[in-house]
Amino acid sequence: MFVASVRGRLTVFVDGTSVDVADANQGRFSANIADIYPVWDEFREWGNEVGASGSGDVPAERLGPPSPHPSQVFAISLNYSDHAEEANLAIPDFPSVFTKFPSCIGGPADHVILARPTTDWELELVVVIGRSAHNISPAQGWDYVAGLTIGQDISDRTLQLAGMPYPQFSLGKSFPGYGPTGPWLVTPDELPNRDDIGLRCTLDDEVVQDFRTSKLIFPIPDLIAHLSTVVELRPGDLIFTGTSSGVGFARDPKRFLSPGQLLTSEIEGIGTLHTKLVDGSGATK
């Protein structure tokens, strides 16, 4: 099932045709996509009954973020060995966790204002939680996933690394719009192999990242279980699962995003985000 927010209304697709959920079920479910996560199991059962499967052709400018108001946004650093190597950092023994503040979350067609000149890209597979989880095992991890979407962990490297050895990861990655997500939520059964998914990031016409989730150091079920040993994961929460090599700050010379550039984020079986980068005036230059 592909689940979208189309012009602010909860939408699924049946045989390639978009279905307005609130209209189709006479108010059983809200038109607001954020409201389905607390009742995800019931909603998923309804989707199966109506034959919701696959996506449709919806212009990106009509789409909003798949989980627009998560109570918690977790992110994992150094979850691919080649990214740890390019950053000259040791591979961690357990997941290295930080947060992106929820106010940074945006949609698939949002322009991103570059807050500072040292802003970098990080393509990531994002998990959307569908059931409350606390103290679960890795074997149970996938049972708590509503679906997957695309995310960019856009990062200002100057602020992120300010005050070392006490970095400011969460602030450096949480300017408005620095968490674009979308274009929709895809349930794991729609994917040929939920544990081996291809990702590609392109800056203008240049491929800057190309990797697969089979290379994750800590796979999705392990991340969910690890987080749940401390916090209660809540429906609609997001987990940015980590990025691979190819980011700008690890290059020689370093590279950062500029107004006017187009950041294209593609994940196999899910779709594509097109993120236009602008300066503080809204101009692309």
C-alpha cells in the first residue's frame, strides 16, 4: 500500500487511481494523514479490503510529508561502514543516535532555504512507526513499522561540529526544511526485499551517493529494538536510518550545497524527492 497526503487529504491508490480515504469510508478515518498512525492496524486492514496497492501519478507539488507531525524524530549516524571510513571515524559497537527536531520535517516538493553556506546532503531511508513499541526484540522490529519513505538529513556542518568534543548534531540538522520526506509512505510488503533496497542521490546531474540498505551496520529491526529499550516509540515517529559515503564534507576539497542546485533523492520501490535549494530570500540564484 502507498499512502499519501494529497492536498492535505489522506489518499491511497487502487489500480493506479487515487482514493480519498475519508470520502471512501464515510468518515471512519480522518482526512489528515497524521491521524492514521494511532489506528494503523485498523487502517491497514481497511486498505487490504479495498485493494489498496501500488502508487498513482500525483504531481509532487500536491503532496505533503507522509508523517507531518511526528512526536519524535530519531537519526542514526555512522550506520554504513564506508561513511565511517570517509569521515575517519571508528565503526560504532552500538547505534549512535541523535535527534532531528520535528519542526525541520518537510514534504517532497518543498524548497529548502539554505541557512548557512556549509550545508551538506545525506540521503537516508526513513522508517515510519505504526505501533507503540517499548522493550521489543529485533525479531519483532518489522511488526512495528507502518512503512518506509525517503528522507534527506540535510546538515549544516559548521553548527553540527561546533564546540567539539561536544558537537551540536541535533541543532545543525534541524533548520526549517532540513528534513524533507516523501513522496509517500510505502508498506514493506510492496518491496521485493525490504532488507535490500537501493538508494541514489544526485546533485544536479551528478550522482553523489549510490548504495543499498543491505550494507547497514545496524538493520532496521535492530534499530527499532535498540531505541525501544529506552524510549517508547510512538505511532508516526520517524527513524532516519543513516547514510552511506559520498557526502560533501568528506570530499577533498569539501563540497556544500548552493542556491539554485537541485537535490534528487531516489529510493528503489519508493520513488523520488526533488529538493530545490534556495537562499534566504527564496531566490535560487
